[in-house]
Amino acid sequence: DGAGQLRMEFEKLKQKLADEGLFDEDKKRLLPALPDKIGFITSPTGAAVKDFISVLKRRGWRGELLIFPAKVQGSESPAELMNALRIAREFEGLDLIVIGRGGGSAEDLWAFNDEALVREIASFPIPVISAVGHQIDFVLTDFAADLRAETPSAAAEIVSAGFLEANERWRRCGDELSVI
């Protein structure tokens, strides 16, 4: 069914890029604790963007989210994802980029194994979270990004975690000041 061939291509390219140092841990950047402006590269009509926004809203995140639309599967997808990254690269004030989509078959997720796309993510000037598929799915952008999130919803939880912690600290400070 071709799955064995895809797996072999994946492993071969993964090893090549790893040998070049694209996945080295010392090249990974820390994510901003309180990202204010996030870019999300994904399909604007997919469930992933709806889930991402829903998690941010539920957690009370207060920032700016910009959607950079791209096809996330099919033969045109790698070029559209690269174009969205190029546009995001020129956009002023972004603190973080998330690139992703929901789950699917290996073929559905294959665009995120594109060598040029992986190289672009590895050299991106701001931190990148790769949030592709489900917990069991791995694509090459996961290894090139600064952080892999198991799902787009998990990426939204990571993005909003610092905001929740800061809110809790402010609440405790307010409580202690009211005691004084």
C-alpha cells in the first residue's frame, strides 16, 4: 500500500537532516513566557484552527492571533506552507509561530515532511511550535521546530500556560494586598 515506502523515505530524510544538525537540541529556542502576538499557519477552515481558538478563549488568553492560511495536505501544500512562513517572516511583532493541522493518514500529513519546509522552520527567526496530527503522529517539522505539540489544542495550552500562571500570581498578590 506504499506505507513502507513512505516510512523509508521519512527515515532517510530524517537521518540526512539530523546528520546536518538541523534537529540539534542546542539550536532550539525557548518559547516566550507570555507571547502577545502569535501566528498560526494552518487551513483557515479546518477543525485545528477552531480547536486552537477555542482553547485560547476557554483559558482566557489575551493576545493577538493571526492566521496565515495554507493548504495542509495535498501536492500544493508544501509550497503554500512555505509561502505562509515567508509572509509571517516579514510580519512585524510576532512572538511565536505555530504550524499545524489535525490528524490524518501518513499521506495526509506528508506535506510536513517536505525538506524545504523543514529547513525553513529550522532557520526561522522566531520560535516555532509544530502541532501536526495526534499524539502518535510524528512529522519532520516536529524535529526542526523549537517545540513539538502533540496536537493543535495542546499547542494552544502551551501558548496560554504562561498567561494562566501570571493571572494566578496577580490574583494571589491582590489577595495578599487586600489583607494588609
